[in-house]
Amino acid sequence: MDKLTGKSFAEFFGEYDAVKVVWEYVGEGLFGEFDPFDSMDEPLLRFTCYRDSLSSPGGWDLIEGASFCSRFALGQVTNEVLEDFTRTKIFPALETSNYLSVLEDITYDEPVVS
């Protein structure tokens, strides 16, 4: 079971490859920028949502506002957990009319690790 480390990322594609979600570590922590000297802080993963580009075939356009820091700590969740969360929470949220609100709400979800 692969876990994300500081220099890696994970991409998951939605139905018909029309949307994708990228998980990556960009230096964020519980209190803003991650502080490795604060024992209460954790390095957190961010997810960003993209749509198949209409103007650039084969490219991707950022879904405006659809990038959120999660409660998933770097190195503590597997790609399988990220994929499950993406498929069961993020992709369905993107199908709603108020997807930004739904995405913001799910950022507070803790990862389910079995």
C-alpha cells in the first residue's frame, strides 16, 4: 500500500475522464503553513479538482475555487484511502449545483483507515 510522501502526488480520474482530482503536499499544516517544530502540527494533503479543457485538447482546467486542504496527513493515508475518498465524496460533490460548499464541508472529514 503506497503512501504519499513529500515529493509525490496522486491523480484520480472521474467518469469518462472528464474530471480529475490531484492530491499533493504543498506545505500546509493544521495551523496554516506546516511547522515541523510544533508537535501539535501535522503536514496535510491538499486536493485540487480539474475539468477536461475545452480550449486545449488533452489539457486540464482548474475548477475555480475547487482546491482545499484536507484533514489527511502526509504519509499516514494510502493511495487506496485517497482513491476511495475521491470516488465516494469528491466526485459526487462535483455533480451537485453547490459543489464548492459540499467540498468545503468534506474537508473536515477524517480519513477512514482500515
